[in-house]
Amino acid sequence: MKKLLVVLAALLLLTSMTGCSGGGNEQKGDEPSVITIDMSTLFIVPALEATQKVEDQINDYLLNTLGETDYKIHLRITSIGDYLQSIPMELAGGADGSVDIVQVFDVAGWSDNGYIIPLDPYLDNELKPTYEMIKPIMGNGRVGGQTYMMPRYFGTVLDWKWIYNKDLVDAAGIDVSKITDIDTLGDALAELKVAYPDEHFLVYCDQFNRLYNLKTHTSQVGTYTATVGDSTTLYDYYETDAFKDAIYKAYEFRQKGYADPEGSANTLSHDAVVMGGSAKGVIMGHSNDPESIATMFSTTNTYGANFGAVTIGIDDLATDTLGIGISHACKDPASAAKFINLLYTDQFVWDSLIFGAEGQDYEWNEDHTKIRYPEGLDFNTVPYNCMYSCGMIGNGFDFFLEYESGNETGSNGEYGKILFEKASVPPLYGFIPVTTNVLNEVTAVSNVVEQYSSVLMYGDVNPDEKYPEFIAALKDAGIDRIVADFQAQADEWVKVNK
């Protein structure tokens, strides 16, 4: 009996000393919890030493400026491609001591799978300042009546541009004022192909669906369904005119040699290809104006080119499934919620995650109004650079450091907010369907989409041949049952919210 009591006492002691672990390290006694946050980057993953410097800077600020003694953070940075695979696998593993704060890319799927926990208990406490700030868009984080994600407060309405090598385009005599959408862009690309038969003035075509969505006011709902115009009727997204027009235009441009010939086989990002000069133009969306983006590309490309940019479309509002959530494995969710709140309300924390550490990645000018790179370094060589990730987390409307060399992030809070406030609102904005009733169909449809959608959207294959196969496979997989189930949910949502 005495031995048993000793064992029980020891177990109780260990339990009482367990905190929210980061990287598998349990915290004991009065030491703060370690909250692990894993943030994706669209750029090069910083070295561990550089990330550690940023982590140390934030933890020093938490303790010595904010007086925070309940927790400290452990910062992980993962490439966007790896993130979309590794984080769901890590969360599905169910192991304790894993990541605590995650970027959520599919709030409905991740909540259905139990990867993330409801945040409602913290909305009136740890998350209250953020909740009050972003209340109009909180529907983006709710699934089945519960809040699973704090939506990013950012310029999610993008100004889509064709960004191009200005010297080459000007020399060819192209009047860019005539380029207003994807179709008029095609006219300019035809002229450029004559002038420069061996060059490509587009990287990939997989974003064309975004451009045709906005042209037709087609709004995707839960990935596989969509509304068109002002109606709340849901359709199979892949049967909409927007998707069909996009894949036919992608195939046309590939056949005419306008875009990168590798298509979906190329593993480099859009910006990496154009910044390096392999392609002399690219379509990208930013929450910034064309002139600023042209300056940014001219400043940060690696082959000395001068860029121009022209708007070819501006997004409608869309239910945004990207934000920040708390992992089911977190042992101290209240502290995790406190740090999430800082992503929206504290400039130093947000700027540190995006711009890095003072001295290592930037330094202030003489009057402390703008920053610059440390001597001998630039956008491509600083140890830590997550500026291309500024649209992925937190509050991007207010918190930006300004470089002496110009805008390096591709975003502008003031311009982004104007776009956001003026954007057209889809009829089911804020509605996120639950997949509980159609899990088997969603799994089957996702497999079909993975097989067909990329090659069609990149223009790799002839839609006359593959598109009918794709639609038939979707119907065999149960896409119509998904549409019907989502429609029933949408009708109930409209009764409550409209």
C-alpha cells in the first residue's frame, strides 16, 4: 500500500507540473508554458538559428515589456507546400507535445477531423480585443455554430495584376492601357509572342479560375460548390461557366506558347519563376496598387529587370477559410489564445514574425521612421524573411514596417482595406458547410479533384478530352449528393442570417 501511494503521489506531481509543450518538452513547476506556433512561408524557410533569434526577441518582449509570465513561444517556420501536408499529418497523429497554434487552411475539414478546438470559451476573455475588432468577419471561422478559427483580418480582396518586364513590353510597342482582363491580356500576349518567340510572359495558368470567378460573380462555397450572382442556389463548382472558361483559356494559352511549358510539373512558385527571369511576366493578386507592386518587383527581382503592372480584375468578397486556430494537442489553450490575440493587436509581435529581428534582418534609419537591410544584405539574403507571408496571419491592415527602398511585402493596409470595404458581397458570405453527412462523398470527390483539376487548370491537357471524364468521375463520386446536402444547410443558414 505504501508503495502504491508513493507511485500515485509521483504521478499526481508530474500531472500538476505539465504545461503546454513545444517540440515535446514538458514544462515543470512554476516555469511558463511553451506555446509552439508553426507559421508557413511563401519564401525560403529561414535557418533555425535565424528563427531562434526572432523567437528570442519575441519572448524577451513578452516577459520584459508585457510582463507575461504564463507562457513563452517556440517558433517554427514551414514552407507552404510542406505545411499543407505535414501539419494535418501531425495533427492527425494525435500525439501530445506537438504544435499548439496553427494556420488553418480548411476550417471545416480541420474541425470535422478534430484537429482544432472551439475558441468560443476565449472570445470574451483572452481573445476579446480581437473578437471585437473583427466581429463582422467572424462567420469565416464558424462551423456548425462553433468558432474554430480567428479569421485573418487582412486584404483578402485582391487586386489581380499582370506583372511584366517593362523594358521588353515597351520595346514591343504594347499599349498596356488596353489590358483590362484575361481576354484582352491574351491580345497582348499574342503580340509579344511575335516579338519574342522564345520568351514566356506568363508563369502558370492555374489562377485563371479566380479571374473568371470575379468576372461572373461566382463564389466558391466549401471548395466543391458555388453560387453564381445574387442567388443562394448552389451548383457543382466544376460545372460553372467560370471554371469551364478558365480551363479552356489555360489550354489555349499553353498551346500558343504564352505560359511556362512545364505547367503543373514545375515545382517553383509563381514569384520565384518571374523573379529569376525564367518567365517575363506573371499573374498575381495583391492587396496593393499596380504602381507599388511594379516597384516591389523591380526592387526584389534577381536579374535586374524593370517591371510594370496592370490590373486585370478585383476580387469579390469570399468566405475565407484561412486563419489561426489552436491544436487539439495544446495543454494550455488559454495561453495560446492570449498569443493569438497579440497577432491582431500588438505591432511588435506581428512585425517580428513577418520582418524578423532587429539587427539580424533590419535596422532603423537615423530618425527611427523607416527600416533598411543590414549592410551587405537584401530581400533575398537576410537570414529571416517572411514578408511574403504577411497575408496569412493576424491583422494586416495596420501593422507594417516601411522600408527605405519601398514596399517589400506586396501589401498595403490602407489600399487593402479600401478594396475590402468596396468589394461585392456574395449571397452566402460567411456560410461554411459541415461535411458530416457526406464524408464518404467528400473523400471520393477530393480524390477525383486531385486527379483532374491541376492538369486542367494549368492547361496541361485538352479539356475536350479530359473535362467530360472529370465531370463524369465527380458524379460517380457523389458530387450531386454533396451539393444537395450543402444546399439544405445553406437554406437553414439563410433563415437565421438574412
